[in-house]
Amino acid sequence: MRILIAVAPLTAHLYPSIPLAWALQSAGHEVRVASNTGLVEQITAAGLTAVGLGERTSPPPPITDGELDRFSDALGFEAGSDSDQLWRATRYYMVAACKRYHPDEEGRQELTDNLVEAARNWQPDLVIWDPACPAGSVAARECGAASARMMWGPDYFGWVRRRLVERMNDPASPVSADTDPLAATLAPVFGRFGHEFSDELLFGDFTVDPIPSQLPRPEGLRRVPMRWVPYTGAAPVPQWLSQPPSRPRVCLSLGVTGRTVHDGPDARVMAAFEAVADMEIEVVATVNADQLGEGARVPDNVRIFDYIPLTQVMPTCSAVIHHGGFGTFFAAAAHRVPQMIVMEELGSALNSTRYLEARGAGVVLPGDGLTAAQVRGELSRMLTQASFQRGAAAVYADMTAAPCPSEIVPVLERMAAQYRTRD
């Protein structure tokens, strides 16, 4: 069987798919991973065959206030509510993801066109695609392959579609099929090859879902549960990391993707550094120069790394402070590490924070206005109260209850045969 995996040009979207790609490849299937040229090196470094799609030669169309207003009006979320928080995250991730695959003013869209051409030429039996890469759904349709989404975090498209359908069924709602903002946003992607918006194109034939069942998700979609196996890149293990820490070790990470969103020094880093400076702990901070800013004071008990694989650091840690991204969340969960999520408005933490607290596996602090006293107080509790270790063990049990990637390979084989439309 031939499997084409298509991902948006973000490391946090590529990494969750790599263990599944390995499992499929190890089972004897041909696997190719397609994305922008910027990810080709990371794909091949993971031992996988890359399909470089090039890069946009022009910036994507801007997200207009009118588009956002249409979404906001159609969804009918109340300002300040949980739904409003979800909407603020959706507007940046979902709408921006669609725009990446819109044609420019001259009708060019290299990423979509190259992906569809690669699928037509290679004729895969199954296309597994990142929800933030809706062109993957078009590629599957164009080559007659079975079509599967691969989740990397919250199902924004699923939540929004469910909400819009509810509103369309309400006679008092201003939204209808003719004014559906999601259909309008995806029309330039789906319509490029003559396809009309549909749930089949939006969601594929089924969804490979590595998110534990205890976390909320939209109902009514065909899902294949899979254990999240953390992959965070590879690098030689530093000699100091081979030795057990002499005092509690804490990891501080605000994610790789966040570096492309936030410019300048990160106040959360400064608050954390001030908090830990007089604590009897060791901190491994994966932050870069921009996040630190010029003249930043780094305490003596803090090691700074631009990048180090979290899967190397986590087994030695007693706690982790992070932004709430699912890659970091599950890297910590896989090693039963209690977590402090310093929540940001745009992050996927909207789904994971309540789950973390309900399991007693960590604490959640607002990133806006974060103080050193808050970090110090909560971190001290996490390091001294055994309940957090029990909570982290419960999260680990939830995570490992799902089948590992190799165990779902036969399921994917059957479903590819079932949904493939090409003889």
C-alpha cells in the first residue's frame, strides 16, 4: 500500500505523524511525507521519504475584518465565555491555515497544485492529512485515495462545523448554508479543482486521533484512536544529561511554533527565571535569543538551550513549565511529569488545561500578567506534594490506554481498501 502524509509547514504538526509513518513503513508499506521545502530536512532526518512542495512565491491573502466578523456573527459566541476563547484560538489557527492554501491575485497556488500533482503521479491508496493542510483532502479526492485526517491538537474544524450546523438549524440564527463562513473560507481550496464544500471533504473518510478519549472532542465523526507517541526530534545526548540530576530538575519550554508567532522577549520566561533563581532546583530552558531579549539575567541554576529534544530531558525532570502545546503536554505525560501550563490566548491549552487539573497532574496559570511569585508558589507545591505525581500517573494511564501506532496499521489497511474510490 502507498500512503501519502501531507502536513502544514509547522514542526508541531509534522512531529505527531512521524511515529505513525514509521509504523506504516515498518509494516512494509511505501510512505511519503509531503510539505513545504522548509520541512524536508526534518522529514528526511526522521528516516522518511520527503516530497517537497516548494514555498509560496507570494504572501497568502490577508485575513480581513469582514471575514472574522462573519465567523463571529455566524458562531454567535459570547465575549468572555469559554466559547469566545475557543473562537479567538480558531480565528488564528483555522482561518489562517485555510488562507495558506488560497491562490494569490494571479491565481497561483504552488502548494496545493504541487500536492495534487504529486498525488496524481504517485497514486497513493491512502492520503493522511493535517487538518491545517486542507489541500490534502483535495489531493486524496483527485487521485481516488482514501482520505484520513491526522490530529495534532484540538479539532477546531470539528467544533466550528458542529456549531455552525446547530446555528443553521435554528430559524432565529443569521447563518444559513448560503452564508456559511467556513464553506466560504474553504471554497478557494476545494473549488480550485472543481469540488464543492462538503463534510466529506472537510473531515475525510475518517480521523486518526491520538488525543486521549478523556479530552473533549466533537461528536459524530468516524475516528481511529491511536496512542500519542512523542517524537521531538533527534540529537546526541549531552554528557551532563546522562548523569542523574543532583537536585530536582525542571524543564521550561514555550514551544517551537510559538517562536514564529511571538516577537521579542517573552515576559513568561522572565517571570519564570525570577521565580526559580533562589530555589534549590536545576532548570533546563529551551528558549532562544529572541525570547530572552537583550540583557536578560539568567540565574546560575538555569541551563539555556536553543533546542534540545524534550524526549531526552523529560525522563530526568520532576516538573515542566510550558505553554500548553500538545507536543510538550504529551512528551511530559509519557514520562509521568507534573505540568505547569502558562496559558496563552492562541494555544491549544484551551482543551488540555481542565483535563490536567481534573486529573490533579498539574496547575494552570494565565500567561498574561504572570508573576514570579505565582510561578514560585505553584512550582513549590508541584515539587513537594505527592498528589501531583499520582495525577501525572493517571494522565499516563489515559494516554497509554489507546493502541500504539503499529497496532492500528491493520485498521488503516482495511479502511483504505474500504474508502478508496480508485480500482
